[in-house]
Amino acid sequence: MKKIKLTLFIPIAIMLAFLSFGCAKDMGKPSAAAKPAAVETQKQADNVYTGSVTGKSNKAKTVSIQVGQGDAAVTHMLKFDDKTTGLEFAEQGEAAIITWEQRGEDKFATVIKPKLAKLPEGVTEIKVDELFKLVEDKSPITLVDARPPFRYNPAHIPGAINIPVPVLKEKGAAVLPADKNSLIVFYCQGVT
Amino acid sequence: MTTENAGLAKKLGYTNVRAFLDGIPAWIKEGYPVYASYEFVAKGNIVLLDLRKDGAAIEGRIPRAVVVPYSTLEKRANDIPRNAPVVLYSDNEEEVLNAYQDLLDDGFKNVSLVPGNYKGWVDWQYGVIVKGPIFSNEIRWVRQLGKGEVSVDEFRKATKGELPDVFVIDARTDEEIAEFGIFTNTVNIPLDEIPKRLNEIPKGKRIFVHCSTGARADLAYHELVKNGYDVKFLLLDITDPECDCEIIKPKLN
């Protein structure tokens, strides 16, 4: 146990909206729900699925991946075999890019690659120890938990406020600090 | 969503935006504490533990809290359901942080703390307390069914043939069924064969699907939803006594 002294309890904004967004699931989808049908058709044509892995069965030798968000989400199940590469990236909740081919009646995954987070221009990453130090020292930061309320409410970092993506889209700067030069740190369930 | 939010903040003109990409899992892995919101402490489907010494809870405690003084936590750990969100509070910050770490070390995955400990709750504007004698220190928790899950009771009825509008699928492999048998009123379609055997699955019926633990059944569930079926899956280790479904044993030859 590291020496921890945390008495930071910033009043917490409780969001009552129920929004069904995951975190890793968010990758690979720059504009939410924008023309999902068209994107889907194109991906089908390219034999590539980009989305969030929903599960893998070593017994059945299948991997399932969810493409798209919310109501437009479609989960595809693919078979795999000994020649499939990158199976280590097919873990539940991970963002992945799966290339597949049709063999008879079955779709086979041939290559599985992790979908890595791309940071927007001018945004830098912060690691866990540095963030802990800021929290512990009660530095004047705005810490934002970007997950939906059903994930935020059970367990969040002390002092974090809850602003899921749809809320920030709708309300903009009204839910962020007035001082545009102050430090804001965003986090979610993590993408690896 | 971290990156999406960070991008939005940049567009709004914020100059000092950073992303904690490793997120909550990395934070918990380091043993750093996470907190529940007060609303969740008040209403969530949780196991709430009061770690204070005997007596303190009689003077006042958070509703639904079970009194487990920290000195007894190790002994009581086996009484805590492993899947339950566990929320802890005390009147001693060091103690509650130690308890948090103890439970993580013991393999608990969903542990969090009450912000500000007991005092934080009392100071919260809606933080009601219960006073008086404590009649039970039993830890009770019932898991709520997740999306797409069927209850064991309803599933069992279907395997007994009591639900004629239900078609039950066993998604395990042929080998597993040859070894362990199959439930009554159940059809075997291994997970990987479901996409090409949809013509064997009636559209007009509700579909229940199971496997050995629920993992493959969950994947089968998504595959069938995609194909327009009204489907639920059983999230249960079928060797669990709770299952109690009749099995047609494999013939020994």
C-alpha cells in the first residue's frame, strides 16, 4: 500500500442521463453514428471490421467484435484458426481491427491488430503516478471522468466530475472551467 | 471517449488538456482508491460495509450498511459475494484505505469508498442515518440480471418443456456434450456453427442459449440478436447446484 492521503472531495455533479457508451468501444469512430450503414457497407467490402472485441471463445474458436455504437451497433462473429495472427489483441473490451476472409460458409479472421488511441493535436498523455501526485497535492485541476454514469457512480477517481462525451457535445464550455488555460485531465476505462 | 472529450475541449479553446489514457484500471492496479457517488451508496445494488469498531454503528450508520469492524474483515471476506460492488466506510481514513487494499489483494474487483468516509456521508445534504440496535450482520446481495440474461428459474422451466414458445440451444461443442450430456428439451448447435445453421432455429419462438459458463452463450446471444431473434442467454456455470436442470446423460458403450 502506498502512503495515501486523500481528502479531496470536490462536490460531484451527478448526471442523471442514462447513456449507453463504453470507453474502448469509442475508438475507431471519429464521428458518432455518422452514416453507420454506409460505413458498415464499406467495411464489409474491405473485409475489415474495426470496433470493440466483445468476446473470444477458444473452445469454439470464434471471436466477436462490435462495430458501431448504440442502436447502430452490430456484433460480428468470426472463426479463427492457428494461422490467425494477433489473437492476443482479441481480448474483451479491447479496440481492434480484424481483417477476415470468406471460406465457404464461414468468415475467418486472418489478422487481428490493436486499434491504438490517437491523441488529438496538442493533447498530451498523463501517466498514473503523475496524476496521483496532482490529486494527492490537491492541485487545482479539473479531472473529468468521461464514462457513462453507470460506470462513474460505482467507482471514480477522487475529485473527478462526470462528463460523458454526449454531455460535453451538448453543453460545451458550460460544464468546463471558465479559465481556458487551466489544466483539464480526461480519463475513462482505459484503452490498451 | 477520453480522446474524443479531449478533442472537444481543445476545440472549445482549452489550452492545457491532458489525457489519462490508462484510465481507471491502471489507477486501481496501483492500489489508489476509487470512490462511489453518494447516490450510488444510497441506492445502488451494493454490499455496504461499516468498518468502525463495535458500538459506533449503534449511534448512527448509513442505511443498509452491514457492521464488519476492520479487525474482523479478513474473517468475513468469504461472506462477501465476489461479483458484488463493495463499498466501504469507516471513521478512520488510514483504516478504510487499508481495508480497500486488503480486499483488492484478496481478488475483489469492485471495491470503492464512501467520499469523506462516515463524516462525508453525514455532511451530505441527503445523507440520512439509521440509529439503534443492530439485529443482523448477515451480508445479503442478489445479482441483478444483465442485458440479455435469462433467469435460472425461467431457463429451467424451458428445459422441463414447460415453456412451449421457447427453443433452447446448447452452444457447447459436440465433444463436451458427448462427455457431459445435454439438458432435456435442448438442441445442440455449437457456437461456431450458429451462423450457418440459422435455418434450424425457429424465428417465431423465443430462444434461450447456454454453454458451460455463459461466455459462449453471450457471444451466441449477440450473433442471434444480429439475425433478428428474440433471444436470451444463461450466465451461469451449469455445474453450479443452482442450475438444477435435468440432464440426458451420454450413453456409455
